[in-house]
Amino acid sequence: MAGESSTVEFKSSVRWDMRENRLNEPLKYSVIKTVAAFLNSNGGTLLIGVDDERKVVGLKGDSGQFKKSDSRDAFENWLTTQFIEQFGKTASRLYSLTFHKVDAQDVCRIEVQPSPSPVYVAEKGGKPVQLYIRTGNASRAVDTREIIEYSRHRWPHG
């Protein structure tokens, strides 16, 4: 498995804090920012259940928050709801979630296509909305001064 790049990102979990071994709801914003950055750039693939060192850690922490009988389905529904709340329903056609067994662990693969229009993230705590893009192997907020220029080049007909 190759490393992170402008079109590939690894996240060990969505909301399970691996260091503290507990639920940490604000962690979901890291995944939301990554998907938004892929939407606003050239698209990409996000693998949840794989850490930055490319080690498969699975989805036990995240999916363990749901009933065992339908944890994968419940996890997918919860994550899709988070994306719809952030990006709206029309953006949902631009990403797809699939699950794979890797080294006997579940991994969630999110394939993201580039968006035909800007996608913004409303952050926790009432912070203003941000436009995120991929720069190398990182998702970065676009400075307010740069948004117009970036938008002009990325979406010239929008």
C-alpha cells in the first residue's frame, strides 16, 4: 500500500480516539475536512481503519458504538448523515463508501470525485465556514484572501 498523497489519505478512525481509547466526537471533523478537500481538489480516496504508518487497525472503535448485528450498516448511515449535514444532499453523488476486509479487519474506503462547485465545512463551535483543498498529502484551509483566486482557477465556469 502506497503512502498518503494529494489523492490518498489514511485515518485510523472517525470518532474513536485511539490514544485515549474512548469516543471523541470532534475527531469526525478531520474526516469531514479531508472529504471536503478531495471534493474541492482533484478527488481522492480516504481509507478509514488504516493509520498514518499504513497499518490496518480496523473499525472496531468506530463501529463498536453501534449494535453488533448491524454495526457496519449503522456506521455507514451515520457517516453518510455527517457528510449530508455538512455538504448537502447533492454532493452525495460525488462520493461512495465501501467496506473491505484487510488482514481480518474492516476498512472503510471512501472514493471522492471532484465537485463541480465549491464545498464548504461549517466547523464545530460556530466557527465560520472554511474551504479546504488538498496540498500535497494534507488537507488545508484556504485563506480568505485566496478563496476567490483559487475558485477562479478551480471552477472557471462557476
